[in-house]
Amino acid sequence: MYPDPQSQSAALYERALKVLPGGNSRHTVFFPPYPIYAVRAKGARIWDADGVERLDFIANYSALIHGHNHPEIVAAIQRQAEQLTAISLPTREEIALAEIITSRIPAVEQVRFCNSGTEAVMMALRAARAYTGRPKIAKIEGAYHGSSETASVSVAPSPEAWGHPEAPASVAPPGTGPGTAADTVVLPMNQVEACRKLIRQHGPELAGVLIDPLVKNLGYKPATREFVSMLREETRKVGALLIFDEVYSLRLGFHGGQGALGVAPDLTALGKIIGGGLPVGAVGGRRDIMTTLFDPRKGSPKLGHGGTFNANPLTMAAGRVSMELLDEASFERLSALGERLRQGLREALKIAKVPGTVGGATSMVCLFHSDAPIETYRDVVSTMRGNVQAQARAGQFFRHMLNNGVLIGAPGFFVLSTPLTEADIDDVLEKALAGLRAMS
Ligand SMILES: Cc1ncc(COP(=O)(O)O)c(C=O)c1O
């Protein structure tokens, strides 16, 4: 049972505390009093340092769409490791993955690889500034886009600082440069008229508008068609670039979130599933923008973009196989499993008579332990983060699932992977129902 001070994980955490701040290199994998330590994994199953088996519903925060150690991806990595792991020359593998991405993602005509979603978003924002010669970026309040400076603005602002709901304050976290807050315009999610006004107001200084088509921190809140159409229209009018962060939302379908929404952004940041489980990021977009900024043939490119491990052959080989495996049928199957889980959780909430709201799309499912509807970041704060009872229920549910062989993301995120079966989903639903009943 977790927590257990005598466990191997507890001992490993004690050891980690001596050499890593808070015992940690990635705050998103910490949970109190100590995280469980992973040892091995196969498909959708993981084993911890104490030999406990669990179903993995985090899938490395969505990157592992084929679960762990898919045999074809492992074989591709092994083959590539025997040939070449990293080199200061381009390789065939980079072209092959770029071909797959550009053939699937409508608005990505050309692409450049880097090593994380954080880098991809950072380069997309720099690209927008370099292309337009303007300083400001607009982003959604509460949306997470990695840890670069502009991307970190107003990810989790507190009510005292967040300002007017229709013109949110720009709240820069510690460690960002002096111009960061001033050069970031914060938009409320899906609020069409308020955002139209803000884009027009900042128009002449606006380099780009950054949007995640499915905001995880808002319980996988999808952007509405009306909202993204407005963003497309207004960015064109003011001469700013529309930037989609599809690091997560590529899971929305074979053609990504932009395919699902029917909108063509100017630039797209990618990551997670395109790397077959290895570290990856990519920035892509319109050919004219990409060549104007990055083409090195006429001397130094306008926007320098090096990176010792960019387009590294191991990631490229793993990514190619992973994307090839991910055909339209896999997306449909994953969506059906996601729907089974969403429906099942809704029924479980009714049976257990406990508050809760189930959201998400395709292979991403979110259970918030509150009945209040969530539209914007401020709703998440009032119904979840600032609600002591909802927080307590979320913590209790997380622990119940952990102690019943299911690892989910706190406060109630489930990310699906292709090795999961209907029987796995039904098993999880049974455990979820027992957990919810224990709270009623
Ligand atoms: C929407 C979005 N953008 C960017 C990032 C950052 O990606 P990475 O963790 O690879 O740096 C994430 C990570 O979860 C994300 O969800």
C-alpha cells in the first residue's frame, strides 16, 4: 500500500533528496509524500521498484501513444543505435519523419526538429517575432506551453494578480526577463468577443497568437471552432501569425487539432508523440515563413537555430515508426476507448452520487471532482484548485487508483495508449467506481 515508509520507492526518494532539489528533476512527476520509482514497463503496464504492477494512464504525459517498448519501435531504435546515434551531419531519418509530418499536418509545409515541446514553442514564438518584426505574443490564460519565458506567463496566476476577466493581467513568473510581462497579452479561453477586442487593441505590436487547441490545464478544454476562426480572421487582419501548439493536441486526430478544427495556422509547434517515446520537438509551418527565417543557403539565416541533438537519428527513427503505426484506424480505436472511459466515469459518478465532471476528447480524459462547469482558467481555480473539498476528493481518488493498480495524472487525467483494451478500460472503471463510492 502506498505510502509505505519501508518501501524501495520511499528509500530511493530519501537517496534522491540528497542530490536533487526536492529529490526531483521534473516537478510534474512528484506527488507527496514521495513518488513511486519506475523500474520497467511493457505496453500499457509499468512495474515499480517494489515490484508493483500498474496500468499506466499517464503515458509520459501523452508522449507514449503506443505505450512502452512497442516491439517495432524498439527494433527501429536498436537498428539505428547500431548504425549511428548522433552526428554533426544530416541523415535520411530526418527527411523521412519530416515527410510524414508534412504529409499529415495540413499547415505544416516545412518543419525543423529540436528536442522538446518547450523548445518547439520557444522557436515558434521567436519565429513570429523575427518574421513580423513585432514584440508581442498573445496566449491563453492558464494554458501551459512548456517553460520558456513568454510561454510561462499567466500559466497559474493567483486571483489577486489576474485582473479583469475580459482583459486578464499578464503575470510573469520569477526568473523571466523585465519585458516578458509587457510583451505578453493574455487572452481568456474561448471568449470570442473579448479576445477579438484584445487582438485589435494590441494589433500593430502583435507578432503572434499562441493557442493550444485542447488546453490540458482546463480539463482538456477544446478550443471552439468559432474561437479559432475568429483568431484566424483577426490575426490576418492585424498582420500577426497564428501559432498552434500541437505538442499535446496532435492526439486529436490523424491531421492533428488543426485538421479537426479545420483551421490553418501559420506556425505549429510539435512534440511528444512524433518522437516515438524519445525526446523530441519540432516547429513547422508555411513554407515562405520557414524559408525566410531558417534557410541557411544565403549566408546566416535570419533566425539561427542550432542544437547539438536536433533531428538526432535515434529519435527520428523511433518517431518514423511510431507515426507509421499511428494510422487513421488507431486514432478511431483510441477515440472509442476514450469515449468508453468518459461514459463509464459519468455513470460511475451517478451511481456513487458524488460530484464530478468528465471532459476531454479522443484519447484524453479528465475527471474533475466538482459539478461546476469549467470554461476558463478562472473556473478551474474556483471549482478545483481553490476548492478544498474537491482537492481532497481528487487526492483520495488518485491514491485509491494508485493502490488499485492504476497510475493516473493528478487531479484526474487519463491518457490512453494503443496497447490498452476494452477489458482494461472496464477494469479501470470498476476500480474508479469503488473509489468514488468510498467518497460518498
Ligand atoms: C501543450 C504543451 N506545449 C508544450 C509542452 C512542453 O513540452 P516538453 O515537456 O516536451 O518540453 C507541453 C508539455 O506537456 C504541452 O502540454
